[in-house]
Amino acid sequence: MSKIRVAVVFGGVSSEHDVSLVSATNVIENIPQDKYEVMCIGITKKGRWLYYPGDTAAIASGEWERDPDCISAVLSPDPLHGGFLLIENGEATVRKVDVVFPVLHGKNGEDGTIQGLMDLARIPYVGCGLLASASCMDKVHTHTVLDYNKIRTARWRMIGQRDLNRLDACCAQIGEELGYPLFVKPANCGSSIGINKATDAETLKDAVKIAFSHDNKVVIEEFIQGKELEVAVFGYDNPFASFVGEIEPCNDFYDYEAKYILGTSKLYIPARIDADSEKEIRETAVAAYKALGCKGLSRVDFFLKQDGTVILNEINTMPGFTPISMYPKLMENLGMSYSYLIDKLLEQAIENADRTY
């Protein structure tokens, strides 16, 4: 029986490029080799797509893209090709694939862009589709959909580029309405990149300007004091939620440094919460997953206030697969090993492709 050919796509033009390399390394190393043939496609920070035939160990460090055996690659939107065009010495050869695992975080990978390309090519892929990916990536859309579905989030406001000429007035109004401190976020960024805490009007304006360097929309949210909790959701028609995990950040909040650099934040699985809160959070995670049209997998993040109020923070449609990432750890707690989880994600992507194409 021939093996299933899976293309693992990693890197990307994103502020989360380096995290993607680490995630992809772990995914590739844990794909069942007796069942799948792996094709590695890396995207450089400048946006060049390359077929990488070398050692997986060189991916995480970024050395992969200097391998002389790399070949230019293009994901063909033509369904007849069913995969990638490898271009070498002016000639193109077709390399068909059965399924794609886009281990891409942030912009140009988790925002619906590559999902749309794979939809055109009619190639099955792991994770959420175009609309769900875009809606979960854009915090304005996420808030809007969740508000409509009566799923509690932090009170929030948006500042667009057209508001920059009256930034002082906008910040004064938002500060009065939501109170300080506030969290300022680019609307379309992940891994807590570009997020800052504002304690007054001046720091709010500074934080807004920083956020605008990452996106053309900025979301400002009220500060929520509470436990930081995460849930892994898995599936299509009947998605289910893992038990709740808890994060004790080593920094003021769970920012990029706390997640990926310092490595000293504490994780608790299961979370140190009561049974009623656990039940509500798991049910809310699945409800939000369905409301936003997610499929395959997502990680849903929450705050639990001291009075027991559950606040949904965000949904991540391609969560990290690094050694310290919560999604695989939560699924492992349910008895799904790393290899088993990846196998099932690929299986369900292939099985459910017919309803999309």
C-alpha cells in the first residue's frame, strides 16, 4: 500500500516565522513514518517558497533555507496539478500531494490566505477554512461574532487608521468608557506580538502606535484580572474540548517573551479551578468554535475572574506545536500522543475534504 503524501508548510512572512519553524520540526518528527511520506515546503521571511529535501534538524534554527538542494516551489491553484510545481533550471515538474499540514502561525498562514489558495487547488488541508481562519485572526471580527452569539468577551473598542488624526480624543473617550488599565492589540497578530498594557492616556497612545506598526486596525480591551486558561478543541461535526489548562505567566501577562523565550511560565493540567467553572469553560469553547465555523483544531483562551465569571479571550486556529505548547499537551492529557494527534488531524482533513470540494 502506497504512503499518503503530506506536505508540511512552515515559516512564512510573519512575525511568528521562528515559532513556526519549531512547531513544524515537532510535527515532522512525529508524523507516523510507516503511513505518511513527508514533503517539506518552507517559506522564507521574504516570501520565497522552497522545497526542502534536507535534515529535519536544520529547520528549527533556520539553516534549512541555506541548503543548496532547495528547489523553488509553487503551490499550483490548478486542481489538475494537485500539488506543487518544483522549478529547477527553468523547468517545472509536478509533485502531487494528498494533504497539506500548514504549520503556519500569524499573518499569511493563519488568516485565511493560504487556506484560500488550497481551496482553489482543491487539496485537503489540516485546520480551519478560509472564513473561520480570517474571522478568528481578526480580533474585531472575533469580538463581533462572539458578541452576537452572547459569548462573553472583554469590553472592547476599535481604532482604525482614519482615527489617527484624532487619536487624543479617541484615547480619552476609550479610557473614560473602559477604564484603566487597558490592553492594546493589533487586530491581526498572534502570539501576543505587538500587545501592550496601558495605564493612562499617554501610555495608551504609545501602545496604539506600536500596535499600528503590526496592523491597520487596533483593538483596545478592558483589563481582566483572573486566571489565564486554555482549552484544546478537536473535530468537525461533533467537536470536543479537552480538560482546561492553566498558565501562570512569568511576565506581567502571557506575552511573546513569556511564551517562547523565557520558558519559565508554569503550566497546570488540569487547571486549578472548580468543577462548575471547568464545565462552563469547556462548553463555551465548543460553542465559540461552532459559532466561528472552526474545524479540525483550535485553541480557545479564557480568563476566569475571582467571582467565577468566564471571559473568552481569543481563538487560535493553528496553535503552536512546540515542545512547550499547550494544545498538544492538553490533547496528550486526554490520551492522544503527539503522533496519534497528528495522524488524526491528517486523517480527518482527508475524510472531510469531500464536503468542501
